[in-house]
Amino acid sequence: MKLSPDSKLDIAELLRDLEHFRPKRKGWSWRRRIENQSIGPFIYRDSAQSLKHSVPLAAAHHFDHIDPQCDLVITTEIASGRFEDDLRRMRMAAWHGADHIMVIRTTGQSHIDGLIEGTPEGVGGIPISRKQIRATRKALDAIEDEVGRPINFHSYVSGLAGPDIAVLFAEEGVNGAHQDPQYNVLYRDVNMHRSFVDAAEAKRVLADAGILQLDGAHNANATAREAWKVTPELFVQHAINCAYSRAAGMPDDLIALSTVPPTAPPAPKLRLDLPYAVALREVFAGFRFRAQQNTRYMEANAREVNVTHVLDTLISKLARTDIQSTITPDEGRNIPWHYNNIAGVNTARQTLMGIDGLGELLRLRETGPLRDKARELKERAVLFLEEILDGGGYYAAVAAGQFVDQGFYPERRGDGIVRDPEGGDGADSVIPRAPDYGAPVCSHFGNNIYAQGDARACDAHGGCTLCDPDKIQYIDELDADDNVNRRLERPLDEHRRGLLRPEVEKHGDNVVSVTLFVPASPRVAEAAALQMAAHMGLKDPQVISRRMMHPAEGSVFEIKGILDIAIAIDELELPQRLEPLDDAEIESWVRPREIHVVAATVGEDEHSVGLHEILDIKHGGIERYGFHCHNLGTSVSIERLLDTAAQTDARAVLISTIITHADVHQKHMRQLHELALERGLRERLLLVAGGTQVTDSLARECGLDAGFGRGTSGRELASFIVGRLRQAV
Ligand code: Z97
């Protein structure tokens, strides 16, 4: 399957013949780092190979549209509940620089003891099934060809079906996975023996398939109310998982610690989080690090989240993290919206490009509070580990509630998570292997009579599913109603009919969001804001974020609602708009030619702001290309404009009109054309009008060469002038 940048991803084509799809590569990919890379006007110290197709950061148009890529892998988590919708989102995220796509599972999959088949719709997460994974990997294979960089696909291997899912991931080319037996025990109440036995098997399979593993220690941060107090314990959790992973056969560079800077402002974040990050890096040298943005203190306020994210990313850079994970700034809204995924990705990459080369500018101090605090955390962690050893080991420690206790160790609060070593999901389900145990599969932990010498364990059986994918049992949809083909009927039909609906959560869901400021006290303002949204025609309006500006003066609300509307593409009247020339092309034509332009607001119009925007170098106006601009000011007569045009041998006259009454703007435009004709200047001069009431067609009707309305940039005007003057040459 091949994608073309100007066509939408064809889901029907993607699903065709899925049964025979095979991933083109397996295992994790890092970015290709390039030191001192020259891109546009800059040299980057810590960048990676650029993309074939991408959407640069917004300010890039000032810098030759460059799109430098940072050397960290960037993660986004996408899971609307429907994999078929998420594939398009993954494509958008990849264009914005994400190369690690995590798919969150729908709730409860940790408790299911086996694989699920088919693709039922999820709620705030995706049911992980073979079909969903295969379709996603197929889409990502095409997307990575389009952007020119490998994209890592990731989900979870914890839970009761861990080993089964590890095999599924190895078969289907999944590249990264969370796997941590402690996660099951603490957060999903899976039986301890079962969890650790399963983990050995799962980790071995992940290792053989080159799948990068993240641990689950950071979940303590996300769980504890005072997240910075559980940091000593996190060293211990990481250590247990690293040691256990190694013992199960994982190489160090497939073992990644999942870390989160534990605080968010107004906490004194850097003072608390940086020593923790530095200490972790030192203790776990040689392993990989995935830093996730702090989610514990996240409100549904995008600006606030983005600031925390910037600080988190700074900490990642200082602590030499390998993967920067991003969260949608609206994580607090249950089902995050795809454009907020992209906002999160952009926050990370913008920050990382902005702090490129930080290491050669700043060095962390070798003495003082950073070192003292880092050492203190390490000491607390060692004491914690010693206590576990003295108390009889990990199971006993969990049974005694020593994990996720919110005391800052060795302080104890007595509110830790308590689990019974003999209880939980899957208790009594572990069966010791017989001495002659065997399984004819190539990836397997522990004794196996089939794995003797150099021969493959599956040789006697003609290959296992890892060696011969044709042996994989592919089971398609089992549910006649809740399946992808049924779900796609309406969207595909509307697509064929050329109908467009707004969407943020699921295809064509008609969800929109509006921002409203209401000048009253919060309760009154909120009730009023909801009514206003209803008056806009939004069904089921709900406040998704609220910020008080002042207790009496007002609050600002983001409100989501349903705008039940479908627009027919065929019936749209698309305004004619030529793509303006690029800055360099305009300047190289204008500067050597000494082109004079005369401009003013005409009649009795004192509004000169728009004209300044168009002319002044400070506002990005046409002066910057080398035009000689004669701004005669406000309320200038047409005669005077043309006098100056004649004196300076100008090539263009620009008039600006903002306030109009009795259509005086039209009168002025006609006068300009007629007087220029009368004076014999019309041939030589381009006559252009601008202003809020001006349209191109109106200006042309009045005899001018062009009209520019609201929102015109200097570049568009300059591009027009250059285009016309070039023709005239
Ligand atoms: C993250 N934003 O990236 P279930 N195993 C481990 C986990 O940490 C998790 C699961 C399994 C977060 C994602 C938190 N982590 C959410 C080690 C979840 C998922 O399917 O929810 O039972 O397990 O880490």
C-alpha cells in the first residue's frame, strides 16, 4: 500500500487482504542522529535525519521552512476507541514528528486471560486484537514510507495474557511494549506468582523480537497524590524490573525505564524533579530512558499543560533521555482529541529544537543542592531495598503495603497498596513444568526439550508462527454488529457522496469546541456560556475547561457540543487563491530593481494600522523585500498620490480604506483608476486597494488591478506585484 500526500488514507483498501499482510521489519528503531547538521541558516548539534514529508513548526516560514528533527524519539498515545479512525491520526502525528505511536488498551484487558479476536469498538482505548494490530502496522508501514522514517508501534504486554500478547506482537511486528510484573500486581491485582512467571516468558519473547520494553514504575507517580514522595520506591521498582528482565534474557538496550518528572508548577519543579532525574540516570546507566510528561497534576487546560511539558522536556534533555513521551494537553477530558495529540508532539519538538546543544552551554553543578538531593534519593532507595530484603522479599513487601505508600521513605503513611501473595486474578494457575517439558517454538523461556544444540526448536514441526507466518491463525471479525465494516458504512458512504462533518473524537462525530469569555462571576458566567453555546446551535453543550479571570469580572470557557451539519464539497465555492511566491524569490527579484511604491489611506480615513502591516518591515511588510515605500500617511487625496507616483517613477499605488460610508471606498477606487488614465500613468502603474470592505472582484470592477481584503499579508501583496511586473517586463 502506498500513500500519496494529497490523498486521504484509504481505510477500505487498507483492510483489503489483511489476512496476507506481513510487516516489513521487526524490532525497535532509534532515530539516526547527526551531529553538527546544517539545515537552512543553522547548524544543529543534536539533530536527526530530516523527514521526506512533514509539517514544520509554525515559525519555520521565517527560516526557509526548515523542519529539523530532534534526536529523541517522540511518542504520542492515540486511542479513540476505533482503530480505523486512529490510523489517520497516526499519519498526521507522523508528519508532525512523532515516531513512536502508543495504542492505549481499552480498560480491563489486563484481566482477560487470552487473546481477543475481532475488533469491537473500545471506550477510551482500543481492544488489542490481531486484526487491529495488523491493520495498524500495515498503515504505519505505509506512513513510514511516506515520511521517510521508521515508526515504532507500541502497546501493552502486562496482564494475564502477557505471554500470548508478546507472541502476537512478535508475530505482527509491534516494536515496543510495556511489560512489568509489578504493574499487574499493584494496579491490576493479578496474582504475584502468575505475574512473575508470565513476565519471564513474555520478556524472553520480546527480547527475541527486538521489541523495546518499558517498565511500569512511573504508575506510582500517577497514583500517589504527592507523587514526589514515592520517588525512593521508584528506584526499587525500576531495579526489580531491570534485574528480572536481564535474568529473562533481555539485553540492556531493550530495557527502558519509564520515568515521569513527579511535580508540576506551582511546585518548585526543577528543584525537586531534576535531582531525581539525574540520580536515576546515574544509577541506571546503560539502560534506556523513556520520559513521560507529568500527568498527575494535569488539568484540561492546554496552556498550563504545555508549560509543564516544556519544563519536563528540559529535564529530559538535561538527564539524557532517549524517548520523550507526550500527552495530549486535554488528557483530563477522557477521550483526548487528535489535534491535541499533535499539540503535545509539537510542544516536545519545539522545545527540543529550541534547546539544541544545551550540553555545550550549561553544565550541571558538581556540588550543592543538586548533588546533595540526588545522593539523598539514592540513599533512601537503597534503604528501601534493604528493608525488602530483610523483610522476606518482594511478595512480603507488597503484602505489607510497602509500595505506593505516600510517606517519603523511610517515613511511612500506612496507605500503600496491599496484595495477598496467594490471591488476585489467576491465583493457583501456575503449574510447574515437567522435566521433559517441550514446546516446538523458537522463542520460549526456560527448559524446553525441543531447544537442543543449534537446531531451531520448531524444525521437527516445519517451523513455528515466528518462523513461518503462514501458520498464524488469522481470525477476522466475530461480532456481526460491532465490527469495523459495519462502523465504516456511514463514513465511507458520506465520503463517496462528498460530505464533510466536523470531527474530533470519532469519524464525523460533529463534535466542535468553542471558546467563550463571559464577564460575570464564575457560576453565572458558566450558565450563560452554556446558553450561548446552545444558541449557536450546539447540541448537548458541555464545559470542558474553565478558567476564572477574576471572581467578579469574568471567566473563560471551552465548550464542546454537537454541530449536526454535513457540508457538500461539490457545493462549496472555493475562493480563487494563488499560492504566493516565496520570500527569497520575491526579494531576489525586487531588491536589484529599485522599485518604488506609493501608499496612503485615502479620503478622510485616519486608519493606518492595516497599511503599516502591509508596508513596514517591523510588521513583516513589503519593505523587507527591498521595495522603496512612500507612505504618505492618512486622509490623502488621489491627486497627491499620483503626483508622488509620477515624481518617484513608482510602479504601484496602494490605497487603503477601512471605514466606509455611502460606499466612498468604491468612489475612491474609481477615481484612482480614472485620474491615472487621464494623466497617462495607468499603463505603468499597478493600482491596488486594501481594506476590510474590499474584495478583489470589487476592486477590479472599479478599474483597479487587484483588491486585498482582511488578513492579507505583505508577502501576498508583494507576490502579486512581482508576478504582474515580471509579466510586463
Ligand atoms: C504510559 N501514559 O505511557 P491495562 N503495563 C504497564 C503499564 O504502565 C500500563 C499497562 C500495562 C501511560 C499509559 C498507564 N500504563 C497508561 C507497565 C499502563 C496497561 O491495559 O490498562 O490493564 O494495562 O505509561
